[in-house]
Amino acid sequence: FDQLDGEIWLNGRFVPWADAKVHVLTHGLHYASSVFEGERAYGGVIFKLTEHTERLVESGRILGFEIPYTVAEIDAACNETLARQGFSDAYIRPVAWRGSEMMGVSAQHNRINLAIAVWDWPSYFDPAEKLKGIRLDMARYRRPDPATAPSKSKAAGLYMICTLCKHEAEAKGYADALMLDWRGRVAEATGANIFFVRDGELHTPVPDAFLDGITRRTVIDLARARGLTVNERVIMPEEMESFEQCFLTGTAAEVTPVSEIGPYRFAVGEIATTMMNDYARAVRPETASIAAE
Ligand code: PMP
């Protein structure tokens, strides 16, 4: 991945893709003092760019650091990087981290670096599998208590357990894994939020220990605009037995139907498909107004 073509925005200037490097004694690498975003551009426009940038800045503040650029400057840098890469549909990855000036748990004065890379990432899950509904494993690890970890930050350190769970799921032939929270409630997948459907209503867990995804909020708005009821509430795993449909939401995953979670089965039904199509319209500048009607 470090040999792609093009340029990466690194601390205010563009560098050739292969030269965008950090030192091995980078604090972010050793102690996970790193936060990031995942954004998508459709038709040359980054969907909800400023919301993503604000979350990035807030993620850094939660880890105790200030990214040395304003939201407007970061927005402009994302747009410029996208334009330079020449894609109209693309994935955008800003990442901020503490540098290599001091080594040790404490690194109060290390420089805060920011990089932005843009690449072509058409589908997070296999497109054929997505249409049939993807299969999820039950994850080994749980989302931590907010008193244990800064769970509202999109912090690299919180993804350690996500990668472990996803790898384990993939090794067993699943596309992803469903993580419970520390209380044993249904939480989210390893990089996406989760929704269920029963009797024409949507049900999704309260995001008190994981990211309240931008896609999640968009889908809630789109569903309510259609007159659908959305229940944000506590969902225990046993209740999955009674749900008819299920889907994941995330910037990379978009809206992805789920057919299976451990012992539970779901249909790729009308509401999951409708939300998938509504979201696909809402993200594209040329069809966004239709989706909002
Ligand atoms: N949860 C996790 C763990 C994620 O990585 C993501 C993707 N950023 C989400 C939820 C969904 O967030 P969003 O819709 O803002 O992309």
C-alpha cells in the first residue's frame, strides 16, 4: 500500500506517495497516540466532510492533543488531496499522531502530525456477498466501558480489538464480527454500526460506548424522512432471534445487509434494501435532493 501512485498531504505539503514516511520511534506507533477519519467522495464531493473533520479534531482533543490546523484548513487539504489524486469517487483517510521527538509514555511536547491520503476503495465488503447479505461472527472481544477507554475518540488504539476480531472472523469464513459492549449488549461491527428491522420498525443500539457514526445518523434521518420509526435502545444479543432484517452502516461499508450473525438469520428485506438505496442517493450530489424529499 505504500507504493501507490500520486501524492499524500503531509504536514502542509504534498509528498510523493512512496515518500510519506514516519520514523520507527514515532509515539503514535508505540503508544497508539493516533486518531483518524474515514471519508468518501461521490461525484467529486466529500460526503459530510466538515462533520468528519470536526470529529477528527475532537478525537485528538480526547487524546489530549490539538491538531495544528483549523477545521477549514483540514477541509481544504482533504479537497485538494482528492483533486490532486484525480478521483471523483474515492476514500479519504486523514490521520493525526504524536511524533518522534520524545520516547516514553509521556510525550507532552511531541509534534502533532497530520497526513491525508486518498485512494480508490469501491467496496468494503465483497459486492456479490453484499447483495446476499454478509455473514457475521460473534466477536471474542467487547467494546470497552467509556470509563476504561476513550470510546468516543476514533483513536487507533481502539482498533486493536477490532482487527483481532475481524481477523478471527475472516479466518472462519465470515465477513466481519459483531461486538457486544462490556455489559454484554449488542454494540457494533468492527468498523460499522448496526441496525435491525422488526414489524416495519428500525432498532439500533444506543451509541454510549462506541462511535455514533455519521452514516448511522444519516440513515436514521433518511428512515424518519420516510415515516419509519427508529428505536435507539438497549438490545441484548438474545433479542436478535426476533429480528427479521439487519444491516450495517459506515462510511466505508455504506449500507450493507447482513444475513447471519452467529446462530441468527436475517432476510435481505425491503427496509434494508430501501435504506441501502436511499443512502446511495443521498451521498451523490446529483441525487441528494431526491433522497431528502
Ligand atoms: N464504528 C466503528 C468502529 C467504525 O470504525 C466506523 C467507521 N468510521 C463506524 C462505527 C461508522 O462510522 P461512520 O458512519 O461515521 O463512518
